[in-house]
Amino acid sequence: MGDDGSGRVQDAQPHADYVAFQAELIRTAADLSRLSADARVVDQTELAEKAEERLEHLARGAFVVALVGEFKRGKSTLANALLGAEIMPADIAPATATINRVVYGREPHARLLLRDGRTETIAIEALANHVTKLSDASAARAEAIAEAIIAYPTRLCLNNVELLDTPGLGDEAAMTERTVAMLSRIDASLVVTSALSPMAQSELNMMVQLLHHVDETRIFIVVNQLDLIDEGDRQRLLEGIGKRAATVLKSTPRVYGISAREALLAKQNKDAGLLARSGVAALEDALETFIVRDSGVARLQAANETLEVLAAGVVEHAAAAQAKIEQQEQADIARLASLESALDGLSRDARTWLSDAAKRLSHFQEVAGAEAEAVQSALRSIADSKVSSLDFSESYINDPDSRHAMVRREVHPSLTAKFEAVVNAGHKRATEWTSEELLALNTLTARLDWLLAQDLTREAPGDPTPAAPDVSAAIGASLDNVTSAIERFDFGYDGETHLSSALGQIVTSSTVREIWGMFSKDDSALRNQASEVASTVRSGYKSHINGMIGGTLSVIDLSGRIKTASIEIARGISAKAQIAVDRIEAMTKERIWALRVQREQLNGSRARGAERVSVALKFCEAARVSASRRRETLRSMISSSTPALPERPFSSF
């Protein structure tokens, strides 16, 4: 008790309660604001936005009462009954397709908030053409509307009260989703069911979902269409519904049996008796008492419910974020080790490849030289075989020019073809060797570029792909001297040669001619002598051709040409390789250093992030406890029979 200075004694308790309430309101708002920031610390933008929505709702000071329930329970008809006029479109088929918010306004009108951010004002009478799905055209327009705000001069919405008419749950998935998303922004709920299908299991499940957003002390169970039930069965029906609802609410629910249709008719005809019998008058009295007496507390309680749920969500995600940071740190360590190992391995492989280049060149030259050396034996074998198969008849014995021509015609093409094949094989081997060397070098370079494209937070896709080797550029004219050897592989059998002179002497001696002229006679001794002459001729050609092969190959020096060409090619590749390997060694060292610097930077960044997450976690854990405590205190205030707070405005916050 106290004196106000005028001698009048006043009770100081209401003022103290109001001051305490305002303090809790400020604490709740501060916690919601801090929680919004902390939710973003753990990358939970959705939780942050929900906290901001609830904070904005607190600041706006509106008290939102939502009509929720399954489709065709008469929610829109009840809204019309509460308003006393047919404002909301209603039909025997599911009608409501948008969230419809009724607010106080002296002049009736509707404002459509479109999903693209625009607004559109329409007459109340045109509402059904925009917020229902009674036609394809209206359904299409409703898809573009986020919310319809309906201003109407109704006593229910005085003092910043808003009535929310929602689409029926279970009608269409998209509309159910819209209704559920709205639940986190309401302060009280009228759960509308039908006396014809009272409190089905799906409706109980819906109330379980509703309890995640609205405390049971702020839920009113409204049983519509009670006028369609025999009067003697109504009380028993309502009691049964209350018991079923209590299994979910865990407390005795407020159950009101009504006929929204009769109430609307009564208000339109100003029939007080019918209004009383409809049950809506009792519901309005209870709702008005609740709003006048407990709206401020209920609004704060709703804010703390949201705070508690969101804080729990942030705590969960903060713990997950901490675990993720630790996992990222371990992953960084493993990845750094992997990249360092790969870079070290590349540098080592490049040095090894370069040091082995001389060995590979020597091996190539040995193989190519051996093939070039073996060509003489192969050519002699071909010459011997071809000459042995020749038939030196009398005409060839007596005509050296014809004999020489026959030998050239029968022997020389095979020798030339073999020599060309050996030269081409050497050219091909040199080309393949060059291609292999360049491909190996390009592979090392591709590995470097692939590793340079990666760091601790970025991984290059696929595997390193080496560029195709430019063999022609590397070879240039180096092999021209090898292929030109084919043009120099030639020798003849003219009369000035030793072979021509020796054979000429043999076949022109009178004795041999006489013996050869008697070849047709049946004398074995003469035939043997003729055979010996032909054998001598063959041996002479073999000896001469083998000598010519050796002399020609000695002059051509195919092995030397291949060796010289390979050295020229290797010199160009080595110069290119030395530059590439030097770059690889320098870049791998630089990259390893850069990766270690990045690791330190990430460590610092993650340490700061971990600290922010830890602070957020501690705050949200404390905020959840505080919100729970405030909820219980506010619940007891709503449940008490005395006014929770003095009737003073709280919308000034």
C-alpha cells in the first residue's frame, strides 16, 4: 500500500507487475535479437529470420488469433460470424486458398500482398475473385498472393487484434505448407472441428504440430455445426471431444460448441436469442476476456515459446558446427599432407626422369645401331638367295650387259626394299622415342598444373591430362639425313667393274665357249663343266654384290645417321625438359609454402569461427533456459483466475 501524495492510498502491486512485465518483454526482445545474430553464426538463416519475424511481431504489438483446422470445418463461416457479415468467401467445397488477415479499419477494403512484392487494393466484394479456388481464374490469382489483409470495422479487432483465416489443412500440400509456416507467428488459436466428424485422429495430429508454436493455454477448441446434432447428444459429444483433445494438450481444454451459420444469421437479423443459442456469443465473451486480460502476457509467452524453440535449434546446429570445424581441421591436416606428398613426389619424379634421360637416349641408340648394323647381314642373305635362284643360260653367259641387267632386275629391288624398310623402321623408332619422351614431360607438366589448381579448400576435378606431344616440332629436320640414305643406296654392274672383267675373261675363252657350245650333247662331263661355269658366275656376282653392299653401307653410315639425329632431337628435348623440371622444382616448393600459409590462415579463421560458435552456443543454452522459465511464469499468470496484468497498453514497445 502507498500514498500517491494526494492522501489517497493505492495498491502498488499492479504497477510493480507492469514494470516486471516490461522488463521481461525487453529481455525477451533482446534475446530474440541476439539469437538472430547467433543463428547466422552457425549458418541458420531460416532460424534467424524466424527470430526476426517474432521480434517484429512483438514490436508491432499485434495480437494474432488464427482459425486453424482441416478443410470444410467452417473456419471462414466462423470468421464471418465473428465479424457479423459475410466477408470471407465460403462454399460447400474447400474455398480458402490464401492466408486472410482481418484487421480493424473504419472503411472496409482489402489489400493483397503479392509474392513479387507488389500490393493491390480491391473492394471487399471482389475478395472471392482473388483468395479462393472456386474457379480456375480465382485459383490462378490466389497463387500469386502471399497474404490478403482485410480491413473491417469489427469490435473484435480493436486494440490491435488480428484474426487469421487460414486454408484448410490436408486439402492441398501447398496450402497446408502455407498454414504451417504461419503458425510460428500467431499468439492464440481457435482449432475448428466439426460436430459431424468430431476430432478425428488427423486433427489430433494437427494439434500436436500446433503445440510446437502455441501453448495449450492459448488454444480454444471450437466444435462447429453443433446445430446439426440432436440437442440431447450435444453435451456428451462436447465432453468426448474435450477428453480426446486433453490427451494431446495434457490439460483440460476450452471447448465451445457453436453453430457459425446460426450466429451469422442472428447477427444479420439482430436476433439476440438465436445468437445466444448458436454458442458464438459465449465464445466471443471468452475470447474477448482472454484478449483483454491476457493478450499482453500471451503475446510475450508466444515470443518466449518461439525463443525457446529457436534457441534449441541454434544449440543443435552450433554443436554440429563445432563438430564440423573439428572435422574440417582434421581434413585440412590430411589434405595438406596429401598435397605436400604429391608435390614432393612430382619434384622427385621430375628429377629422376631428367637424370635418366641420358640412359634412355643411350638405350635407344644401341637398339637403333644394332638394327642398322644387322641390315648388312640381311641384305647379303637376300642377295645370296636371289643370285642362287638365277638361271645363267648360254645367252646370258655370252652377253655380259644382258647378264648384268638380269641381275639388277632380279636382285636390286629386293635389296632396295629391305633397305628402305630398315630406314623407315629407324625413322619410326626415333619418332616413337621422341613421342614417349615428350609425353612423359607433358605428363609431369600436367601434374604440376593440376596440383597448382588445388588448395586446402579447392579440389581440381578429374585427373591430370597431359597435352598431346608435338613430335613434328621436336624432330624438325633431324631425321631428314636418315631418310635421305635411301637415295644413296645404289650400285651397278657395268663392264668396267672387276666383276665384269673377270666374267668376261671366263666366258670369252675359246675353251669355255666350245664346252658351252657342246652343252646340248649328251655328255655328262661337258654338262658338269658348264655347271661349274654357271656356279663360278653366281659366286662372282655374290662376292661382287656383297662387297658393294658393304661399301655402300659404309659410305651411307646408317647407324651414325640415326645416332646423330637422336642426339640432335635429345638436345632439344633436354633443353625443354631442364626448363620444365626447374619450373616444377621451384613451383612445388613455392606451392608447399603457400599451402602451409593457407593452413595457418584457415586455422586462425576457424579458431575465430569456433570461438563465435562457442559463444553462440553458451548464449543460446542460457536463452533456452530463460525462455522456459519465463514461459512457465507467464503460463501461471494466464491460468490464474485474477487478471494477469493491469490494463495498460503494451504496444508502445
